[in-house]
Amino acid sequence: MIAYRQSGDRFIPAQHQPALVLDYACSRELDRDGDTLLRGTGLRHWDMPSADCELTPAEYLQLLSNVMRALDSPDTSFMLGQQMLPGHYGALSHALLQAQSLRQALDILCTGHARLCPLLTPRLREEGGLAVLYWTDSFGAPSQLPALVEMHMTAVTAMCRWLSGERLPWRYCINRSAPAHVEQHEVHLGSDLRFNCHLDAMLIDPVWLDRPWPRGNAMAASVALQGGDAEAGAPSLLTALYDYLLENIRLSPTLEGSAAAFGISPATMKRHLARHGSHFQAELDQVRTHVAMQLFQMRGYDNEAVAHYLGFHDATNFRRSFKRWTGLAPSLLRDALLRT
């Protein structure tokens, strides 16, 4: 049975990322009188939370929303990202500090995402001369997704620059329309930006994955990772379902079969997904879209090959479905991807 967490489960230590958000809000001299900024967060005052205080993902998202709304500044998500990683979140943060290479750092981030970046799930794919770190929503926050993506991409970019001692040549694909002003993106991420993508991803040449980092320490990283195993925790429902669908995508997964793998009824699965602002078909379509994009870009597949891989009877049905998922004909998106 697949273990998972939901948006109402308490597991995010308030002394970790929520405390950083509170500290940043204080540094910007927000008015702390009254309870407007703490409303719906599970926090009762602005002092450092106690060690045993834990927030739900929904409460942490509310805290971010309250602070971003109060500051009303285009740089808030980027500034929060600058201080997010490696962080001071226990053994996993220590392991990141001692990472010997980009590959090891990204492996630690992906394995320990429930502690290191609980609101978005990072996944690393390497194939066809390209390494792709892409992000998916962990707890259903579509309205906050652009800010969360900015925050997390900035966090990884800043962490890698610090630990490697140089600015890595990331390329950024962002699943939103271009903002009126991209200055903050360029300052914190770089100029190699693509908007209107159907994936939030950071791309880099794999040659950078195994280049030694000057701060790396094999023994210290190993010891820290041993202590970090217990911190990793179960993934979110959306993350666990994504991983299950991805593993079984060639078997035409169904709601009934997926619910059985989670040890719940189809009706319960529907209710759980609804609480996260989603439904089974939307999750399946997202995975199919991401797999199709990966096959186009990293393996150079054509429409017929992708259709066969995903279990469609013919390319016509695949093209029709793909256009419903993305609003684009697969040939147009494939050509755009291969030009990156």
C-alpha cells in the first residue's frame, strides 16, 4: 500500500521554512499588530515558534499568501528563495552542505523533498544529452504556483552557485505566460528564460552533474545522509499518485487500479483529490503530457512513436488528446522543444 500525506496533515516544522518567511516579513517591517498576516496559518504570534510546532501544508501556503499579499512586491518569491536552501532543516540540510557535486545535491533534494521543499516536488531526468530538474505541485495550490516556482527555482540556483563556487548555466522553462517585467527573473535566475512552456523545469548539460564541488566532503555527506533517512517522510498524495502513474503509464492506469494501489476506494481517492483541487483524469493527463514532452525532447520520438509508447491506438487519437491537454498540436510543441 502506498503511503502518502494530505494538505491537512501536520508535518512541516514551524521553525524551518515558515520561520524564514516570518523573519523575512519582519525584515521588511510589516505591521505585526493584529492577526491579519497570521490568519489561517496555525501561528498565534510572531515570535520564534516552539520546537514541537508543526504546520499543515495548507497553513504554510496561507502564510506565504498572506506575506506576499501584504508586501505586494515582485521580488518577494525570489528573495524567499534566496534563503531557502540548504536551510537549517536537520540532517538533510547538512547533507546538502557537504554535497560533492550537482548530481549528489539534486539527488538529496529529490529524495528529501518532503522536508527540504514540501510544497513542490522536484524530479531529475537525464537522457539524450540533457539533464532536466522539473517541479510538480505537491498539495494543490494552482493560484500560488507561479510564485512557488520562482521561489524554488531561485533556491536551487542560489544554492548551486554557492556550493559550486560558480554560476551554473541553467536554462529555465516556466509554465506561465511571460510577466510584464522579467527583471526579477533575470537577476535571480538568468537571461535564458522560456515562458509559455507546459512544464516548470531547469535544464543543464549533464557535464555539470559530476564536476567536483570545492565544499564537498564524502564522509560528512554520508554521515548526514544516514541521519536524513528518517527525515525524508512520506510524499504528498499528488506526488505519490504522479509517481505511481509515471511508473505504470504504459499500462493505461485507471482510477480503480490506482485507488487499489493506495489501499483506498475509488470514491475516497476522488474525495482526496478534490480536496487538493484536482481529479484523477487531470493527474493522468499531466503525467502523459510530461512523458510525451520527455520523449519528444530527450529521445527525439515522433508522434507515432509517442502514441505507441503511451498506449494510444493510433497517432490521430494521440494528437487529439495532446491538443486537449496542452492546447497545442504535438508537432508544434515538439518542434519548439527541439529548438531549445
